Amino acid sequence: MKQCILILGACGQIGTELTQKLRSMYGNHAVIASDIREPISGCSSLAPFEILDASNKEAILKVVQKYQITQVYLLAAMLSVTAEKYPAEAWRLNMDSILAVLDLAKEQHIQKIFWPSSIAVFGPSTPKIKTSQKTIMEPSTVYGISKLSGEFWCNYYHEQYGVDVRSLRYPGIISWKTKPGGGTTDYAVDIFFKALKEGKYECFLAKDTRLPMMYMEDAVQATIALMQADRNRIKIRSSYNLAAIDFTPEEISEEIKKHLPDFEMSYHPDFRQKIADSWPQSIEDAEARKDWGWQHEFNLETMTRDMIHQLQKK
Ligand code: AKB
């Protein structure tokens, strides 16, 4: 059957790049971009584009029927920092959107769903090093609670109704095309922009705060590999652990200094430190590697080189 994909949250950090990649694979008209508001650059660059509230099931259904959508990538979400500021709104957006899309699949309007979870599902009581797929999970942030609840719902809809939902626990994602917004790991993107523009960066996390991270190219590749894998290879229907690299603010600043020797880094930890301290430092992702062949490509050195190269060209 011909596939037609709807991306909810197509103007965000991951949505922008997934939309481009999927369009290069399936053609522009087989990938419908949507977001709550028009992209800053105007809709024409993202056409076909629909303004769509990811928490409005009826509105999504109309678009699904209009384009005969078969797959939905639900990327709209409120991230960890913003969710702490607006807990009720975060809960509403993060939960209503996944339940709307799961319901549409249950009612057989769509065949396959991708939904991102996060390392935020883990909490202060979780073992921090090489955190395994199944471990203590007591998230302490609104965002983490919503992601862990979403994971349970995904698994439930798969078990009860056979919904083909697939999910990854993304670490912090580093990219140059579109900046993230409202996350705790955002420093690892901002640092590159500031290093090139101002030659210095004040980090909101302490210098030894180690967090799991990944370059966008790897994140996009993992997402597409998971969605293309045979249904019977997907053994985990809550969400897969996914790992590539982990580093501290000090380590990434040292790596940047290899390219920009005058770069200056300072540290001024704020309320975001507590969120970072509640998350794992590194992730064990053996299941993803075994079940559907996940392999990452970029390490700290190659990612830093590529980020600086791409931003300098930009
Ligand atoms: C955040 O920092 O909130 C996100 C995440 C790790 O899910 N990047």
C-alpha cells in the first residue's frame, strides 16, 4: 500500500530534519508537515503544510482523511524546562496528543505511529551509569512523568488493540539546522552558536554534569530504521533506550577549543541543574542494537567537527 506520512510538530528541532529526510525518501507529496503555527520562514518551504494542534483528535482526523495518511510521527511536545514552568499545559499537550494519535490508530484510521520518549523517564533513584532498559523509573519532572505515562499508554494500545506504535527514548539531540527549545540538554546546541558568534558561552549546568547525547544525523537514522523494521522485530512497545555519546560541559568545551582555541567557557548553574542531576549519565541500549540493528555513527570528536563546519558554512 502507498504510504503517506503526517508529521505533527514539523517545525521543531527534530521535526524539521525528519521531514526533510522522509521527503527525500518518499517524495514531497507523501510527507505532510504540520505544526501549531506557521513556520517563521512561511509555509511554502514546508509545503504540503497544515496548521494543526497535535492535541485535537478531530482536527488530526480531518487531515488524515484529506491526505489518506498511513503513518503519523508525533513530535509536538513541551520539553523538560518549559514543562516545569507550565505543568498543566505540558501535561495536556504531551498526554492529549499521544492519546489522540493512539485512538486514531485503534480506530484504524492510521497504521503506524512514531512517538518520542526521553531519558527524562528516569529519575533520581535510577542507576546513573549505563542505565538499562528496565530499571527503577521514578521521574521527578512533569515532562518525565508525561513521557513515562505515554510509554505505558503505547504499550497498552499495542497489547489491547494491536496498535503498531514505535518509540525511542531520545537523549539530548545536537543539531545545527533548527535549535531546540525548552530543554535541559539545550546547552549542548547553544554552545556552538555562541562559540562561533561571540567566542564565549556561560553554561547553565555545572562543568562535570555528564548527560547522554546524540548528533541529529544519528537520531534521524535511528528513527527511520525503527519505523522501517519488520513489525515482528519490535519487541519493546513502550520505548527503546537509545545511546550514542555522553559528555560533560567541560569535555565539549575542550573539544570546541580544538577548533576555536580562543573560546571561553564559564559556568553558572541554575534551576536546570536539578533536572540534569535527576537523569542518567549514560545509557545502555543493547535491545535496540539487537532487535532492529541500531548503530550510531558520530562520536564527540566527529560531531563537534561537523557542527562547526556546518555552522560556519551557514
Ligand atoms: C530535554 O532536555 O528536555 C530534552 C530531552 C532530554 O528529552 N532534550
